[in-house]
Amino acid sequence: MSSDAELRAEARAARRSRRLPPGASCSVCGAHDPAVLSVKPGGAVRCYEHRDGDTPRVEADHIAGRANLPGLTVDLHANAHRRVTDLRRQLGLDELPPADGDPLLVLAHFAGGLAAVLALLAESLAALAEWVAARLGPRWWEQAPALPLA
């Protein structure tokens, strides 16, 4: 990550954290990541996904960037989309030159966007592993029934 991108990311995170009360979480889903939280008028804390209501919002993520591969999208919950966007900024992917039709630069944008989505997937799988281990034990898979292979 470039030092400029890193400094900007840290500044954004600090600004967001200062606006939130201690221990803040979304009043709808309980999300507690400061990167997705904001305080609504009246003091309610809401995440990006629930900022406009109780129904979770889904957004289309342009993995390689809208200008590079406009038709290549994946639907993500709004909080995940916000995190992927932040990861791209932190990795300095916004500083890549525009592809302008160059297939190598299109591939560079695609690889960077995919890396950000995969990093979010890795975080989600690690959180799921922690949740499952807390409920079923640290080596839960050893007691799991074998899956039939067809």
C-alpha cells in the first residue's frame, strides 16, 4: 500500500470512529465495524446496509471497475461492498492507471478487485470458523457426519 493511501485510510477510520459512541453497533443487525456505522439524526446507530430501513440493501460491485469491465458485477450486501471498496483504497488500487482498453491494465484492475473480494471472503470464513468452534467445539469437523460422495 502506498503511504498516501495508508494515511488517507487511517484518517477516514479515525474520523468515523470519533463520530460513534463507545461500543456502537447497528440497531438493526448488530454490526460493530466502525467502517460501516454512522449515527442517524436522533442518535440511532445504523450500518451502511440498514441506513435507510430494516431491509438489508444489496449493491452491485464492479470487480474491475465500471470503466474497465462495466458488465462484470457481483451482488454484495451493502456492508460488504463498503468493506471491499475500503480494501481497494487501502491496497492503492484506485491509483492504478485507467485501462482505456489496454488488456493488461484491465487484467490488473480485475485481479486487484478480485483480491479485495477474496480478502473479504477470507475474513468472513475466519469469523464463521470462530462462531462454529464456539458452538460445536474447537475440532468440530472430526465429529461431523461424513458427506456422501456420489
